[in-house]
Amino acid sequence: MVKPADLKPPSWNSWEGLEVRSLSPEARRRRALLQNAHFTGTFERPKPQPGMLAFVLHYLGPGTRIYEVVRRTSVGTWQDGFIHAGNLAYLSMLALVPFFILGAALFTLFGGSDLATSMVRTVMAGLPPSAAKVLEPVAEESINARSGWLLWLGAGVALWTVSSLIETIRDILRRAYGTKAKHSFLRYRLFSAGLILGAVVVLLMSLFAQVAIGTAEQVILTIFPQLNETLAALRLTRLVPAFGLVLSLYMLFLTLTPEEYRGRAYPKWPGVLFTAAWWFGVTVALPPILRRFFTYDLTYGSMAGIIIALFFFWLVGLGLVIGAELNAALAEPVTETESGADDEENTE
């Protein structure tokens, strides 16, 4: 823990100018130790004045909790969001096929190539149609081209490749909270590998749930055709991948958030819900926007699908960065002075 004596105020350099002011939880905690004051949001605000503008400024203007959270999120996204979004887009394209190879290797233990093909189609359903049309044949060819020990060798290489994507997400969360790495590179990589295997298991369970719901629906329709209208509640196969995505995002945020901010006092669900909503919104809105306003086929030719996939992953990566910055903006760090005061109150 950093002591106030070890902290130095921001310095002015004649060449570089004033240092960039970070609004991460750790930076706010350091300034609180240095200045012995920080934002709490517990002070009493004056009553709102008449008028719509005064009412809005009273509840959403400077000095309010909402304004502070939006400001922190916006500043953090502006500083790091676009760089990390591009990095995530590149790594997502690089790790997509290795992820399918890894899944195919694991699915051979349960159901063979049929489950691996279903996995590819389930993941591609979340991409724009033009991108899925280009990537799906490549993914299916890659998982069917290997078998036996060659498949497991490819799975090992794929596990290392996909773990780079997980480490990038860890770095995004680390920068959002303003913390530094505490463990060795190998330990983080092994943890990322375990997290990837868990993600494959979640995807496998989602596929099993889809098959089970679809089978139950067909059996009921065959035996009791009069229940056709009452089966609307059972047709949940489209919601299963969405639930799997939300669960996977929650596990990512929960496990990759720095240890200091992993407790219940620092919520994870706001960033998860925002990222999931952003993801679904991009998936729904991107295809019609591309068809109406852009002509990627004329510009990129046969590579249009790849470019659209990169653009899609860039947008999804930007949403993930905003979700991470939102969780960091909501986190109110506890200084040593506050923790010591709380301990004294508890002892009394």
C-alpha cells in the first residue's frame, strides 16, 4: 500500500506539458491520500430550482454521482478505448479459428464432429451475415482437417493463441483500475488457459441446452399437436446463446478484475450488462447500416467479409473497454485513513 509520504503531486515539464490526469480508482485513491480528501457523493445538495434545465442539472450536472461516473468512463475510454479495441479486433480474428480447433478437440470427447460444427454455427450466428459467410467455411474446414494426435497438437497451440486474447482483456481491466501485475507471466497464462477451457465448457452446455429444448419441442408437437400455441414459452433456443454470452462475460469480469477490486463492494454486473447489450446492439444494427450506407464489396472485393468481421470485433472490443471503464468508474477506493477509522469504530 502506498503511503502519503511516497506520493508526489503532478509535475509540469516544459517540453511535455502537464501530465495526463488519470481517473482510475487507484489514481483517485492516491490523490485522496495526498490531499486527504476525495469524492464521496454524500454531501447535501441544494433543492432544485424551477425549470427543466435546472432540474436536469440538479440531478445530472457537475458534482452529481451520475455526472462523475459518466466523466470517468468517458475519459478512460478516450484514453485507452480505441487502442485496445483495435488490439482486440486483431486478436479476435487471429484466435477465432484456433478457438474452434480447441473446441473441436474437446468435443471429440463428447459428441464428435457434429457438436464441433454446431459450435461453429452458434458462434457465427453472432456475427454479421457477410462476415459469417466468409469465416464459417474456413472454420468448418479447419476443424475437419485434423484428427487424432494432430488435432490435439493443434489444440495446444490454439490454447496458447487464445490465451493472448484473455491477457489483453486482463490488461484492459488493469489499466481501467490503475493497478499493476502482481504475478508472473506463466501464472497468468496458465490461469487464462483454464478460463478458456471453462468458456468452451459453457459453450458446450449451451449447445446441449439448445438441442434438448429443440428435441422436447418436437416431441411435444408430435404427440400433442394441439399444444402448438402453448409452446411459445418453450421456444427459448435463441435465448440460450445470449445467456451463455452474459455468463461468460460475467466470469471474465469477475476473474480478470484486479484482486483489490474483486470484492462485492465493487460491482461487476453494470459492465457485463452494458457489454452484452452493446454486443447485441452491434449484431442487430451493423448489417442494415452496412447495406444502406457502405459499399465494402466495391472497395475490398473478396476481402469485404474479413474487413466487416474486423470492424465488428473492433466495435465489440470498444464496448468491452467501455464496460470495464464503467465498473472502474463506479468503484470508490478506500484509503488507509478510512480503513483505519472503520477499524477503530468496529473496536469501540
